[in-house]
Amino acid sequence: MTKKRPQYFLYHILVGGFAVLLLYPVIWLFVSSFKESGDIFITAGSLIPNPFTLLNYAQGWEGFGGYGFGTFIKNTIVFVIWMLLGHLISCSLIAFGFARLKFVGRGFWFMIMLVTLMLPYEVVMIPQYIIFSELGWLNSLKPLVVPAFFGHPFFIFLLVQFIRTIPRELDEAATIDGANTFQIFYKVILPLIVPALATTAIFTFYWTWDNLLGPVLYLNSPEKYTVSMALNMFLSNETVSNWGAMFAMSIVTLVPVFVIFFIFQRYVVEGISTTGLKG
Amino acid sequence: MKRKSLLLVFGMILVLLLAACSSEGSSSGSDDGKVKLRIAWWGDQPRNDYTTKVIEMYEEQNPNVQIDAEYASWDDYWQKLSPQAAANELPDIVQMDVSYLAQYAQGNKLADLTPFLGEQIDTSNMTEDYVNGGKIDDGIYGMNTGVNAVGFHYNPELLEELGLGSEIPEDWTWDDYKTMSDKAVAQGAFFDTHLRPDVFFDYYLRSQGSRLYAEDGSGLGYDDDKLFADYWSMIAEQVEKGATPTPDALAQITGIEDDPVVKGEAIGIFQWSNQFVGLKQVAEKPLEIAPMPGPGTSDGLYLKPGMFFSVSQNSEQKEAAADFLDFFMNDVEANKLILGDRGVPGSSEVKEALKDEVSEAQKQVFEYVEWAETNSSPMGAPDPAGAGEVIELLETLAEQISYGQLAPEEAAESFRTQAEGMLGQ
Amino acid sequence: MSSRLRSNLWGYLFIGPFIIGFLAFTITPMLASLYFSFTEYGLFDAPKWIGFENYIKMFTEDPRYINSLKVTIIYVFAGVPLRLAFALLVAMLLNVGSRAVGWYRTLYYLPSLIGGSVAVAIMWRNIFGDDGIVNIALKSMGIDSIRWFGEPTAALWMLIFLSIWQFGSSMLIFLAGLKSIPASFYEAASVDGANFIQKFFRITLPMLSPVLLFNIIMQTISAFMTFVPAFIISKGTGGPLDGTLLYSLYLFKQGFEYFNMGYASAMAWVMLLIVAILTGIIFLTSKYWVHYESEGK
């Protein structure tokens, strides 16, 4: 204990100090959200709001056109839940197929999957929009959420890489015990990739939370808007942007992501030590 | 304990999903024989709020009409509009900008409003120039929601402090501009901040009897490259002597909030009249509006449509849409909510009624635009398709000139060959 | 049923969702864009076949295109290694089991959570502004302050710094990877008397290599596609003097501002080719340095 102390302090000074440095912009954003909107840029160098005001929060929370900011947060939460369900179910199944099963065309489909990531979305956007318009899915979450149930290359590849680090002896042992392929997936592999699944969940959460282009394209009625769209509405290209309200609501929308991350990061780093290695 | 919290989370998820499904169901169904219109615009919080109120007012007077609003910020709005246009899913009424109007009209995405003029849309209180603001080829593809005019928005206190008189005279010239700049520089102040290349080069060309784009949009509208060289030499000189900040200094500015004029480091700013209100709001200083420098001011100046409301070609309710446009343009009570936010209104009746309603700053804008009405010339054809690319080319060249990387004469030549290629397509 | 058929069946059963989704939502738009790339297409009019003209124009008549390619390559090859090295370093620092570390992990992740909103652009303007903290630091070290938004090279580096600052996602994946290395490996190495550096190269790096491969490939692909930061920081212009005109930004401008969708599509397919070749090379080399526990030692 006594031997550990100096090292312990050094660690916290180093890591903590560096965190503060990295977080300076975020701290600035936080502090600025309590400044009067007109002062933000004039007193940009100061980290003490003077005068201190909560007006930005009140103004921002009011929303616009009769829809409060709470509406947008609720919409985003619903959006996120669907995406989480979609990604966790589909990506783990697909990844298991790619990583553990031998079948004709495996390499081909894996390559196709990666290639879909390499074409800039801008050029497929319009044809895709027309497909969804033919399906009558415009102005709903469907064009955003339904594809999530068919996997996302990023997460499939991530899970594949994690499954490949798991020794095959475990599968073989289960097969000897009479497990079929689905049972191997469900009982052996799934518990071992909890960290990667938690990573998938975290990324899905905040990418969805942050997703601007999707909602912009497919949601038309303000009552369905998500927070990312709503935040941009404090900006003006002709007159004066309401930076204060925008900052305030940025902070508000950061809170759920922050909390979710704090809860889930434990599973990223603890998953394996509680479930693995025993088997 | 742990199990309980897990159950709670699942319960919450279920409730939310159910709520989502049910709310979706209620909004889509219900066919009650009402005329339903979709209207889209870009804007910020205040505009979204008052436009929603205008719509409510209209719905009250026309109980058989239901109007659904779809608004977004500027960038998001255009992002949304092009796929909608490609899929023929445009809202019935769309707000349009001068720079995109030709593109959408010539792509056959907007309806010609000519049949509705004098029928659903009353134009009797508007000038012909005003209505023609939305003219592309032979049709009117957008109803002008209000006009703006360029000018010099300056701080008279600083002007006086620097010994340049108490105000800028109406008939000032580019020569005055240069000599006043010299005096400002001598005392360590900037005269102005920046002239947006496309806007003010066009003004300069117009004041010399030319214009930036040919009337039919097929190429450039001026023949003599000396005009280009003259104008940009003057701009480069201003930067060189320190009357205008260098482009790298300008790039550091976040927005109007930390503009040199707001910080009291520059006398004024050349910009559109609708930007005056915002500037005054942030600057918290007395500000005045002067016209553009001459000679040829009245040839150079024109009233630019602030924005348009267009009716989409795929709309099945064009008459109903036109009727709402009329309400928006001509209804006095509605305009008391709008208060000139989309430009100074065209209807003389509305303008008269608003005089006592608008803010101090807005009043100055109204007065300036009124002055400009009699001291300007017709705008002519709006920006042709391809203008967006030309404007960026001009901005890049202007930047290079200001950095001293390119001589104005060379830039003139390069601009002509490249721009003609972009417009001639 | 033969075991071969059975394993094929299981395989397609598991990856089935991907194939269905691909056929339903992805393949048609992709092929459509490939077709558009051989046409003159302005979004609202019918595409007109022009053969390889777009592709030829790109490399012979469009200096802005060449410039955007150059800028993007610098962005990718400077940004990705720095970001990954930084992410790995922090992940190793935070791979400790104390309670406070959970907070650190969250704090270090915070910059990435802010994502691509306009607020980021404003923060960045404040930090790299004339009186911003970066220039104050430079001045205190006796270096002239830099006009970060006014000089093309400086502006590009500012974008690279932004991408390094948002290192959180790579860090998290590294952390998950580090955690799956059994502690017994390190204990055994300690018994053998290996020092920290030896442990890193003999255990950490090989065991982490599958995750490293993932991060390298994904970060390279996404760096090539970077759009939002360049868009918000340059206010949509890609300036100064096209210094931050990344490939995707130029492509967006061609497609949606200049309405040359045909040309933009051709640009997209060239990009696909470049990224695919690069990814292929990385995959080929991975045989020599990636170590899969499931495939024996």
C-alpha cells in the first residue's frame, strides 16, 4: 500500500491532468451555455459566466412552432431503441456466420459487405430515397430503422474480429456435448463477446443520437424531429443565431449519451473477466 | 434488485415504443375531406414560431384547409429538398432562394404561377418589377416574399471620431471610398470588412452598364475584362493598405458576433439590407445605412427578392396553395406577425400598415428600401443555373488576388474561360 | 443431408439478413450511381450517356479535383496513424481496474460524444482563434501565432487535430480488445523476467492484432469519407483556398451545389476503387502480422 502511493498519485495527476486539457473545449461549451447569448463571443476567453443566466436553457427548452425540446428528445430515444434492437440482433447473427461457419461464397459476401462502406453515401442517397418513397415510407422512421435489422458492416466486422479471437476448442467441446450450431452461437459465443456487443450498443446509441442526415432526409413533420435537427434550428443564415440556446441544448442532449456511456463502458471492460476464462 | 431495474428498463422501452406506434397511427389516417397542404421553409426559431402562427390564422379563416409545416435550418433544408424534388415528393409550397430558383424551375419542379396572378393571388398593390423577381424564362416560378437592397451599414460615431464627418453622403463615390479609407487606416481603423465577391462585383458591373451574367444565362454579361481588373485591383489595394482586413484575418471571424464592426474596429460593412437588423442587435451601437458608392449608383442598385414561395409541380392543390400565398403576401394582420422578416413586403398597403409596427432597426431598413425603390434599376434575370459554381470560382479567385497570389488581369482571363464553361452547359 | 450442404445452409441462414438487406436497399442505388457516373445528370433532368467523359475530365481538366485528392490523402495518412496511436496509448493507460478509471474513460470519450454538431465548429473556432488558447500557448513559447482558419495547410492540420481529439471510438475498441487478453499471459511473461516494452511487443500487440486490423481498416475507410468536420469548420466552403476541400466535400458540392450528379457519381466510384485497393493491400499484409487465437499459433 505504502509502496503504491507515489505511483498512484502520478497516475492520477497524469491521466486527470490530460483529461482536463482534452476537455477544455467541452468545458468552454458548458460555461458558455450559462452566458448571455450576446456575450459568448465577446468574453470567449473567460471561463466564468458574468452575468450567470439560465435563460438559454429556458429558451432552448421551449423549442419552436409549438413543439418543446422534450418532444425531440423523446423522438430520438425511440429512434435509438429501434436501432439498438436492430443492430444487436442482426449483427451478432451475421458476424457469427462470417466468423465461425464455412460456406461457399463466404469471402465474396464479406468483401461485398466491406465494399458497401466505400461508396460515399451522397451518390446512393437519391436512388435510395426513391425506393423508400415508392414503399410509402417517407416521413416515418422506417427508412432509418428497418435497414438496421439487416446488419451494419461496421459492427459485423467488429464482432467478426472478436469472435475470431475466441479459441475454437470451446466450440468443439460444445459440439461433443451435443450442441447444434445455433446453440453454439447462443450459449458459447454470445456470452464471450459481451464487450464487443457493449461496444456495438454504445456506438449505435451515440451515432443514432448524433445522426443528422437520416432524419433530415426522411422526417418531414416537426413533431417527429430528432435532437440533431432541432439543434440546427437555433442557427440562422440571415440574421443572428441563438448560440446560447444552441449550446444549452447541446449540453442537455449530451447528458443521456454521457450517462449511457458511463453505464455501458463497464461491460466493455468487465464482460470477459466475469464470464470468460472459466470455461 | 438488479432484476427489478432490468424489468423497469424493459417496461420503459415497451411504453415508449407503443407511444411511438400510436402517435404515428393518429397523424397519418383521418380523412375528413379537408384540403391538405404541405409547406416547407428554412429558418430559425423566431421565423418558425411566427410562421406557425400565420398558418394558424389562415386555418382559422379557412376551416376547410389544413396546412402541415415542414421547416429546417438552411443547410438541412436544401439537403432535404433535392431528393424530394427527384422523387416528385416536394411539399405543395416551398420556400426558394434566388440562387436555386432557376435550377428548380428549369428542372420542371416548380409550377408557373402566371395563371394564378390576378386570380388567387392579388398583385394590384405590387409593382411589376416586384412580381417579376420570380421570373425565369417566360414564367413566374416564385412569389417574392419581400425585397432587400445592398448598402453600407456603418457606425456614425466612429466615423465622426475618425474625423470623416458625421455621415456618409448619399452621393459618395469609389474615390471618396478610397480617400476615406486612407484616413481611417492612418488612425488604425478598418474602413470596411469585406465585399462579397459575387454581389459587389455584380453591383460594380451594373453601375458601369453591364452585369455579371448574360440575360439568357448562357455566359458572362460583360465583355471588357478591364472591368474585372479595375474592380479587383481596387479591392486588392484596399487590403494591401489595411483598409480591409486580409482574407486570413477574415477567416478567423466566427460570425457577425465578433465582426470588426461590432468590436468597433471597422467603420462599416457592405451587405444586404435584411442583415442590418441582426447587425444592430449584436452591435448595440448606433448604426446608419448609406447607399453604395457611385458613380452609377442607381444603375447598380436593384431590389433583390429576399426569398420566394413557390408552388411545386407535383402539387395536386395548386389553387389552394396559391390562395395561401396571397394571404401571406397581402393580409395585413398576417404581416403584422411577419414584420418584414422575409424582406420588405411588396404590397404598398402592407408596407404602409407596418410602418408603426416594426422595430427601430427594421424601420431604417424600410426607409432605405423605399429610397432604393426610386433610385435603382430592374434586377433582370435571376442567377442562372450553374451560378453556384461560378460564385465559388469567383470567391476562390478573389481570395487568391487578396493573398497576392494572382494578378487581377490574370484572374480576369481565368474567370472568363472557366465561368463561360460552367454557364454554357 | 450431407454435412457440406448442412454447413452451407447454416452459413446462409446466419448471414441471410445481410444478403436480403443488401439486395433490397443497397444494390440498386449502387448500380444506379455506377450508371450515372457515365452520364451527364443534373438531378432533375434525365441522365445523358457520355461514356468515360466524367472520368477523363476528372484527371485532365479539373485541378480542384486533383487538389481535393491530395488534401484527402494527407488527411488520411497523417490523421489515421496519429489517431490510432493516441487511442491505443490512452486505452492502455485506462486499462486498469480502479473505480475512478470508469470516470476517466467516460471523460476521455466525451469529445467523441459531442460528434459533428455545429457546436464543435464553434468550439474549434474559439480554440484556434486569434486570441484562442492554441495561439496563446504558441506565443508563450515564443512562436508567432498562426491564422489557423486563414492558411490552407494550417487549416488542414486543424482538421487532423479534430480527428485526433475525437479518438474515443478507436479507444473503446482497443479497450475491449485489451480486456480480452488473459492476464495469465502477462503473469507468465513476468515470471520470465520480461519488461514492459517486451510485454507490449510479445503479448499486447500480437493479441491485439485482430482489433488493430479492424481499427486500421475502418478508420482508413471512414477517413476517406470524412465530410462533416470539413463542412462545418469551413462553413461549407472547403476553404481557405480549398485547403480543407476533402474529397467527400468536393463530391457533395459537385452533386448538390453545382448539380453535376453524373460527375459526383464518377468521383464516388474512383474513391471506391482507391479505398478498395488500399483495403485489399492491408488485408493481404495482415496474413503476416495478424494473429487469430482461433486459427492456432
